Amino acid sequence: MCIFCDIIEGKIPSYKIYEDEKTYAFLDISCDVIGHTLVIPKKHFDCLIDISAEDLCSVMNTVQKISRHYTNDCGFDGVNLVNCCGEEAEQSVFHMHMHILPRKSGDNIKVYPTLAKLDLNLESICNELKMD
């Protein structure tokens, strides 16, 4: 069983922010950003690619609800949303989850990576990746 399933079942304590029939949201124990919240489906899915459309909608509705609460009621100015899908994408817990990182003006937190610009042929890449 996974650690997030254990949290949902109450086997491991958590700092619950919100819960409904299909989702559970709690503070991340990393303590890296004030209010760093994880939103998970109660049903186990390994990652974003595996989750059902219905459960993904439930997760994203909860993400939106909490994000609105943080910005409208808790004094935050915005949020970053992060999802890592797969080991190569730095997913560390293999239970689908969304990170909400509440932000305040001037917090000096850099979430978005600064990557070196590559010399890419976007037309060629588009032709390889587009969906018919």
C-alpha cells in the first residue's frame, strides 16, 4: 500500500485542509512553502496518465476550490500548481497528486525552472507530436 493511501485511511496522521467524497487535501510535510498542499484522489491511481477523467475532474475541482480559498480568504496573491508524472519527471510518491504552492508578492520563491534555450525546429517537433 502507498503512503497516501495510508493517509486517506487514517493510518498515518496528516494536516487535513479539505476532504470530500472523492478527494483529500493536506499539507505537505516538506515545510518548504507556507501552505504547500497536496490534493489527491481517494482512489489510487499511480499518476496523471492513469487517472480516470471523472476522478481527475474531481481532483482539479478541489485544486480550484482550495486555490480560490487561499487567494480570496487567506491573504495569498496566487498559486503555483505542480504535477510530476513518472520517475523521470521527479515523481516521488506514486499516487497521483497535485501540489498547490500558495504565493505572496515578494516571497522570492522560484518554482518555475530556468532552462537553457535549445535550438529546436518547432515545425518538425509539432509534426512528430501532433494528434490527429
